[in-house]
Amino acid sequence: MLRVRPLDGPPRASICLTMPDLPRLALSVRQPSAWAIIAGHKPIENRTMGAIRAGRMGPGRICIHAAAGLKEDEFRYLYWRLEKHGVQCPHPQDLPRGAIIGTVDVTGIITQSDSEWFGGKAGLTLANPAPCAPIPAPGALGYFEWTAGGSLAAPTRWMTRWGKATADDQTGEMFPDAPIRFKSAPPKPWS
């Protein structure tokens, strides 16, 4: 039995899901977008219309799979983007990767939107996210039928260093808990 719990924000009623209760279809999304979807902060998952068609994506309840891969430039941009919306993103080594992390309703497919979260040619609109304890599983492109197995992806070296100030002759270790801030927006790592 899986215990569902909120990832952040005010406590919600706990829901118990058993493996058969989880949808068999999943969509793999890179972190921290996967976390933001399941935490209820990201209501649109951007894809190309070609990817939506090829992946046979459509409305319905699906699992969100946190992809095993995560590049520092992608994380940096999405961290900044979430912060811009007042959302404190978890540290990269605290984000599960290579696992089912919850479920969400795909309510439709859009090709235009005024939402700040819409940033492509097409997107899936999302609602009613529900987190679950991470279930290690391999990912795939498009909607895929998932099976439990394997293990969570281990943090990479850049993840363990993320947000830590490097000591220099002037500051040393004076501000080890200072929040991460950006002078300007990091470059968007994809087009």
C-alpha cells in the first residue's frame, strides 16, 4: 500500500493508493517540472504536437514519472522559473528521479494559452495532482505502460554542490544558508 502525502503546502487529507489503484499509463517528465506538476504548481506540460500525436497523449488520469536524467542548466532555469512564481523548489538531490511520483488528470490539449506556464506550440492541461511515495520504474517517451523495477537515480556531483557557496578569501563560509538568487534570468536550455 502506498501512502499519498502532500509534497509541500498545507496538509491535505491522506489518500491510500495500492499498486492496482495507480493508472497503468505514465508520462516521463524531467525534474523539477515533475515535482511542480505533482505539487500543483505547474498546470501545463509543454510538448510539441508531433510528440503528443506520436506519444498517443490525450485526456485521462495518468502517472507522472520523474525522468532519471537532469542537467544542471535545465534545473537552474526551472528553479528560477518556479522562484519567479513564488515557489520554493527542493534541492536537486532531494528530488526523486527514475520513479513514479504521483498521478494527475490530463484534461485537454492546447495550442495557445495566456498562462505563463505555456511555452511551446502545444501542451497538456493538468488538474487534480496526487503525490505518492516514489516507485522506482524505468521511463520511456510519450505515454507508456510502466512497471515497477530498478532503483532511484543517484544524485550526480553537480547536484550535491548545488547552492553551496564556494569559499573565497573575502567571504569564506559566512553565508552557508543564503538563498540562491539570480541577477538575471538563466538562459532557456531548450528552444
